Amino acid sequence: MGWGIVRIAKGGKKGSSKRGTKGDRNISSLDQHKLHGKTLKPPFAQVPNTALVSWRDERLPELLWAVILVGHLPRERYLECFRQVIAAIKSLPETTATAIQHSVIAELDDATFDVIFAPLFAAPEARHALSALLLFDCLPDRAHWTRHLDEPDATIHSEIAAAAVAATTEHQSQAATDCRWIKVVFYAVTDRVRLPTTMSHIRDELIGYPDVGDMRSVRPKIRALEMGLNILDSAIKESGFAQKFWQECWKRTKCIPAPRQGVAELDTRPAVKALVEMYAKVAAHFMNNTTTDMDARSDAVFGMVLYGITLALNINRSRAHNRIEGRLAMRTMVEVYLTLAFLRNRDEKALWEKYRRHGVGQAKLAFLKMLDLEAEEVPEYIKIEELEMLANEDVWQEYTEIELGNWAGLDLRKMSDAAGAKDIYDKYYGWPSSYVHGQWSAVRDTVFDLCLNPLHRYHRVPAPPRETMESVSRDSVKLVNLMLDQLTAAYPPFKPRIRPRDEAPANPEAEAKPEPEATPETDPNPAEVAD
């Protein structure tokens, strides 16, 4: 049975990220990654003998009482409550309280529990919020809290719990840091962790938090110390409470599908008109620069440019520019352009002919494979007669060799380097390739949305296929113009280009609606140790 409708979702500052720039993101640059074989490792992954631990998945549930206070009370008030709890703990015999996580609190006797948390029960607003703890049947110390708290209101307290988890999910957030601080300061004041005398300033910063020291360095220290204390929490981890907590949240609350992000409508009709006209101009230029001889260079240059324009037309003539098909076509356009740039840069007769022979060999290979199939097994989109014609067009196929490797003996990245077009490769090839190969990020981007219920850990849920992706219309036109530059260099003069006024203009009446942020803002302090 559910607790009620959870309406709280994580939010972020609108416009907090800068598109196309690193901005203030707390991330390592590509140059800071180190190449190990074929793997680029970021700085933290280069540290030996490390293991990933999760604040949200493993440690947050164990401090749920603190999480609820952080999510519901003003900061000054909940920090005051935390200090009062610490003071109560210090008044106890040294060995009475060994931790403040729920799995250990369950082992306390009633009298000790009552002393530690009496300050919270004496504060009406804190006591009211903490009733949310009783929503969770799996809470190890539920019997202790039940003696002091009122029965929770399913709707009110499920929203209190959701808001609290939302506020503290991000391990670097201020709210999460405050929760992690009370765990660290507990170990410090009870001497379970002793700092060397040379580090006494850190103890002072912990005790005086957040009023002592430079918070830009104090907060990362707190998070690093709290994470390091995970070693001392092995028994707590073995209790399995964290896993039970998330399972109960999943079973008793509903998903909140994230609204799809809107995109500005583009009128692609001007681009289509310009592309059709450009196709005709390129075709006419071909007729002025050809003979009836077999010319591998001319056919390749003009053929690839016309092929690129055709792909751009297909992108812009339909809604493909806003859909996955547009990314698939863009990836092909990039490969065509880089191949053309490589060939023209080398501009060797033998290489142009090798490119052509390789393509003919691929047609022959496909043709022979189809002949091995029964008629009903041949894919419906394939016409064997067309494959046979292509395989025999230049020379009888019995003289055609089939090259199974890359026609140039280079991968596309090396070809782009050789052509002086690595910048185009970096900008346009990698991400669309993810969609071509069905890599996880592309699959995730296309068919999943986030569930905005923080009690579900913002997991992924199937969604209708995306048909409002950011348009590739203008980028497709840019690639066509790059191909035309290659054409001009190979067969001058050819001056026509698709100008910006011919590209798809934005429809001012169809403004993009921003999608709610999936995660809260984080503290971008580079001294933080990754969780």
C-alpha cells in the first residue's frame, strides 16, 4: 500500500550550464585523461587500489533521521539540532554510542537512545518531520522512534521524506555535506577517529563548522573523511538496511515520469529549396567536367558531394532532422566528407582507383552472399540484379578482387588527421556514431526518461521514442558546404554555397520548454574526492 502522492522532484538553477563550453563544471579536461592501451582514464581512475562507494545508495539511508531534518528545517535550525545531539552523546559514557546510523542505533538501550535524541523530540518542528521515519517498515530502529513520534500522515510525510532525499542525493551538495558532517564530527568527538596533533586545525574546523575555516576546502575535507569512514561501517553495510530502504521506496511509491524537453520548431523548407537547387548546380558542373571515360577521381568527387546533398535533403524534407534518423544520416555525411577530404588531400590516381575498386568489391561480396541464399531468404530491400550490375559495371567481376579490410588501410580518425580535418571528426563523428552502433548512451537518450521521484533514485523508465531531438538541419547544411569546398578545390571554379539565410530559421512562436533538471546543483570544488 502506498504512502500517497510524492510530488517533490529535484530541481536545478535554470540556465546554470553553458552550452558548448566547459563553464564551471567540476570535471577533468580531456588532456587530463591518461591513455592506457585504448582506454582514456580520468585522474581519479588513475589512483591505484581504490573502490567506488556510493553516498546515495549505501550511506544516505543509514542517516535518514539527519536527512529528514536537513530537508525540512532551515539550515541554522537543523545544524543547531545536530550540535545538540552531539552534545548529548558527549555526556554519555565513552563506549555507550558507537555510531549514529540507524543499524547501530537499533542496538542502543531505550535510556541511551532517549538521551541522545531528546533534543530532537523537544523541538516540535523536528519531531513532526521525523514522523516520516515511521513510514519505513524496514527501519532497524523503528521501535525506538515509535515511542516518541506521532503516526505519520501518508501524504504529508511521504513528501517530507521525498524532499529530504531530493535535497541530499547529490553527494557534493551543501545539504548532503551537512549530513555527512554530523557523522564525521561524531567520530571525532568520541575519539573513534583521532587526528594527529599536526592536523588539529582540521578538528577545529570540524567542531566549528560551518563558521571556522574556508568552506571551499572544509567541505571537501568533510566529504573525503566521511567517505573514508566507510571502512569502519562494514557491519552497518552488512545489515542490508540501505537495500531494503530503496526496495520499500520502490514498492510503495509511484514513478513520476519526467516531462520531455521541448525544442524550437525549425522551418526546413528554405533549406530543402536551397539543397535541391545546389544538387542541380553540382550536377551541371559535373557535366562540364566529365567525359565518357571511366574517371575514378571525377566520379568520386561529384558522387560523394551529390550523395551528401541527398542525405541532407532526406534529413530536411521530413521530421528526420529532429529524430534519430537525422543523427544516423549525419554520421554518414561526416564519413563521406572525411573520405573525400582525405582523397583530395592525397590526390593520387592510384588511391582514387583503390577507393572505387573497394566499393565495387563490396557490391560483389554482397551479390555472392545473396546467391548462397534461397529466394525467400533474400532481404526484401535487396535487388540481386542491381548488385550484379554494380559488381560488373567497371569490369567483369571475375577480375574483381574483394578487399575485406578498410580500403585505405586507415581508420577514419587517422584519415581525418591526414586530411587536416580532425576538428570536423571531433565535432561531428563521435556522438552520432553512438546512435549508429546502438551504444548505451544513444539507447538511453532515445527510449528512456528519468523518473523524478527521489525515493526511486531518479531511475530510468521507458518512454515514447524521442521525436523532438535537437535538430541536425543546420549542421547537415554546414557539412554540405564543406563538401562543396572540396569540390571547388578539385574542379574549380565552383562558387555556389548555401548561405545562412537559406538555412532553417527558428519559429519564434515555438519556444523550447526547458526540462526539469535531473540532479541538483553540486559544489564544484576540485578538491572533492569522487564518490
